[in-house]
Amino acid sequence: EVQLVESGGGLVQPGGSLRLSCAVSGFTFSNYWMNWVRQAPGKGLEWVANIKQDGSEKHYVDFVKGQFTISRDNAKNSLYLQMNSLRVEDTAVYYCVRGSNARNVGPFDSWGQGTLVTVSS
Amino acid sequence: DIQMTQSPSSLSASVGDRVTITCRASQDIKQYLAWFQQKPGKAPKSLIYLASSLQSGVPSRFSGSGFGTDFTLTIISLQPEDFATYYCQQYYSYPLTFGGGTRVEIE
């Protein structure tokens, strides 16, 4: 069974940093693109970033470029999102999402349960 | 960026109804369109990819169609567990973008 379990969320002050983790199991992690998608309270879904199977390619939504960094450790079956200079508007549930096992990004199929990040003073 | 526009933003329907949700892309995305279902307090669930292919385990009452800029998600014979919010998403180009969502409520 495919499982994605996020951790690392919590309350942080504006300007602070947080590192999210996603531990995966049930599939060969190194074969898949991986994504982070977020959802602000009461709002819709927003794609944040993704990373290719070997980490050689990363893409970000414009408003997090230079602020967030996606990475992965295939030996540990883990995905990460380093979030710096956090703003109130970064408050959201952050989901770890599996992409495709193809060369190109492809569709999402499996989602984690999400981890809540709250940025507030 | 490719804008994804869903309509309606919400609808009321009864069990057994046929429901159609529309998603329009601001430019041609070929067939690189996915649909997701989300229930309150839960993570989204992937329903459809490549505009019309069902993800494994998704009931056949769900179907998708479209190509280019106009797409639809249809649920024939709406079931109680189908009351949820539905999102479309394009994965043709970066940044990957979602529609604003369609909330399907009980009439």
C-alpha cells in the first residue's frame, strides 16, 4: 500500500523557518516525481514545488522561489520542503503528493494526509 | 501561467442525479488534465488523469472528457459519498495550476 506521511508542521513566527518531511513507503520512491501542494484554510489547492526522480530537476511556483527549497533523499525514502522567511500567507496544510514515474512530470496519484503550518505572531 | 476556471463554483443535487462540472483552461493543454475529489477535513483523492482515464479504484460512475481548453467531469447517478469539492488541474506546463473548485452539496 502506498503511504505518504508528512511531518514537521507547526506554529512559527513570521520570518521564521520550518522544514517539512514526507516519509514514503509501499513503492519505489526513487522512480517517482514528488510534489508539495498546499491549501490555505478554507481555500483551494495550490501547487508549490516538485522534484524529479533523481533530484536533477526542480520546479517552483513563482511566489516561493528563493524562499522554499524542495529536496529528496532516495536512500531514506523521504521528501523535504525547507521553508524560510515564512509569511502569514504561507499558513496552510501542506500535502506531499506522488507524481508520475515517467520522464516528464505527469499526473498526481497519491496524497499524504497533510501537515498544518501556521505562521503567526 | 495557465488559468483554470471551473463552473459552477457550487451546485446542489440529489442522490441519483447526473452531475456535470466544467473546467476551462486559458490556453491549450492538450489532454493533460486531472480531476480530484476532496471531502471536508480530508486530503484530496485523485480521480482522473489524461482528461478521461480513471485512477485505479475509482468507480465507473465518474467520467471525464475534453481536449484542448474545455473539459468536463461527469458523475452519473450521484451517490451519498460523492458530496464533496472537486478540483481540476493542468499538468501541461509550469506552474502546475488548479481550478478554484466546485462544491457539490446535497439538495
